[in-house]
Amino acid sequence: MNKSILRQESNQYFIEDVKLNDIAQKFGTPAYVYSKKNILDQINFLQSALSDIDHLICFAVKANSNLSILKIFKESDCGFDIVSGGELQRVLTVDSSNSKIVFSGVGKTVSEIEMALNNNILAFNVESEEELIRINNISKRLSKTAKISIRVNPNVDAKTHPYISTGLKDNKFGIDETNAISLYKKAAALEHIKITGIDCHIGSQLTDLSPFEDAFIKLASLIDELESNQISIEHIDIGGGIGISYNNEEISPIDFYVQMIKKHLLKYNKKIILEPGRFLIGKAGLMLTNVEFIKKSDHKNFVIVDAAMNDLMRPSLYNAFHEVINLSNSKESNDSFDIVGPICETGDFLAKERYMHANQGDILAIMDVGAYGFSMSSNYNTRPRIPEIMVDQDNFYLIRERENFSDLIAHEEKLLERS
């Protein structure tokens, strides 16, 4: 699965049945564009692979939090994995039932915990003893009982980028596996806490899925120990992290992942919760950008475009690879270019050393940006955030308008006279 959303016919590029040039002409560049069919196909693919397992897919909202996209997941009977009060509010906007929300993250504030308790979420994934005590105290004050899982850090190397590896002892996430049972015992003694699960998430963008087996083995051992201490759980949350192919990486088959779940966790007869993000949305999006200038020198050639690192942070932050396709000229070239934006930073690049033909006015597509594209964007250099567009068969429509300067200064202008 996870196929490219782009299709070429007679020198025209399409998403589903829509020409990309038509989108660029109507909404301008830069712009994010998504395929609804690709999102639905990925959801259905994963649901089918897990069909004989009692499971719940909780989409990782941090990957892409657009309301129209969250609505697709809600209508596909998915839950949500959130990491902030703002993400909770987004989910509540499209799904007021609240029964399928898990709240992860190491720094949950008092107001965020209050909001989650008042909306009766499925579970808090607790990441420290201090957080557990805070949740209990707030629950007592509100006369509520908080449902919790404890996030275990199993010290498993996910073999991914160090910034998105979360399951090692050096990482800030979760409770060390050697201290987990002790914290469960403390949780069991708290009057306003109900233990409902165990949680583990070892990292993001895993192309080799074998590290999951090490994590599942450790989870199984901890579940055995919980049972021996008469501590029961209702679900096993195995996190997200399944990767996609950005640069022809070989991805372990999803069947391999499912078989590991069955081998190590199915015997407990508990609901399996997954928190995928990138796997479901990553390849569903691309970014359109216009070539402003071609700059050549004896040492280096640059394609300067109207998109920048504030629009797509991943290349600058992770040195991440995204395929770039010139929609105006698909011929190969012996000339190598760095594709860069107008931001005043050397780190402002979208791609490096790409062999391509490019001319001023060409439209480029930056591929596989559905996850952590728009959601990580910013207004750096006072650049308005760009629009998001959904393609649905032969229709396309805005799901987020392009910001303008008035949007950027709205929270400052009215205070200007006071300063």
C-alpha cells in the first residue's frame, strides 16, 4: 500500500481525476494538496490487516490536524491520539462523543487535564509519577475518576532518526521499564485513578519493523507481572511509528507487524490500540511551489521557489528526503540543483542535489508531505501559512484558507497603542 498519489497522463499530472495545474491556477502556490481516496485507502488497508484482532486505530493528530482530515478519520470509526489541549479541542470539534481519545505527552498542564477529564476521554497515557499525582489530585477536586495507562519506556532502539526515537533510556518519554510495576502499584492505591491499560511507543518512521518485537516481548513480560499483582487492564496501546517510503526505502510488510502482535499480545485477550499518523496520511499529501529564480554558479546551482522551511520544516529539521517532481518539465538533466526558499537562513532548503530541468515559472510538487508538513509550519519571516486543498475524485476544494497579513497581526494590532 502507500502508493504515490500522483498520476501522469499525456504530460499532465493528476491527483485522482484533477489536474494539478488547475489547482495551482485557482489557489496559487505554495499550497498543500491531499487525496481523500489515498487517506481512505490507507485506513481501509490497516483495518483489513487487523480485522481478526480486537483493535482501535487512534490517529495521531500531531501528524495532520486539519479539521476536514480529522472528520475523515472520525467517519471511518477511528479514534484519536492527542498530545495537547489544542488537539483535544480540534478533535471535539469534529467528534463530540469523546470516547476514543487517548492523551499522550510528558507535560500535560492542569487546564489540559481538566478539559480531558470533563470530556471523559478514553485514557491518559501517564509518563511520570508527578503526572499521575497531578491527575489524581485534579480528579479528586472535580469528583471524577481518571482512566489511565502508564507509558512504559522499554529501552528499545527504534533505528530511526534520533529526534523521533522515543523508546530509549535517554529519551524524555515514559516510565523506565524497571520502575513501571512500582508506579502501577501506586496508581492502584489512588482513589481517583482507574487503571485501564499499558502503553508503549518507541519512535516514528520505522522502516524496519523488527524493533517492535523487542518492545512487544517486554510489554508481555510486564503484563504478566501486572496480573501476578492482581492489577488488571482492558487495553494494550502499542503506539504508532510504522514508516513510509520517502526515498525508495524498503518497508517491512504490514503482515509481519500484525503477526508480531498476534504472537506476543493476542493471548491476553485485550483490545489493541494503535496510534499511527504518518502511515495513514504521509503519502496522501504534496506541496505545490512555483520556481521564482534559477541561480547558477561554478560551485553550486539553486532553484529558488516560493515555498520555504516555514512551510515544510522536515528537510531543515531532520535533513529529510522528499521527492521533487517538476510538473512543467519532467525531463531528466545532468545539472544538479539545491531547491531552496526565500527565508534568510542557510538551512532554508527543501531538497539538495537533485538532477532536474527547471525554469522560472515552473510548478514543482514536493511529495509525501501529508504528515508533519502543514502541522509543523510557522509564520517565520512574517510569511502567511499556506492553504490546504482536498481532492475528492474530480472535485477539489479548500479545507484551509491561505492566511493574509491581517491574520498575522490580529493579536498585536489592537494592542499597539498600549505599547
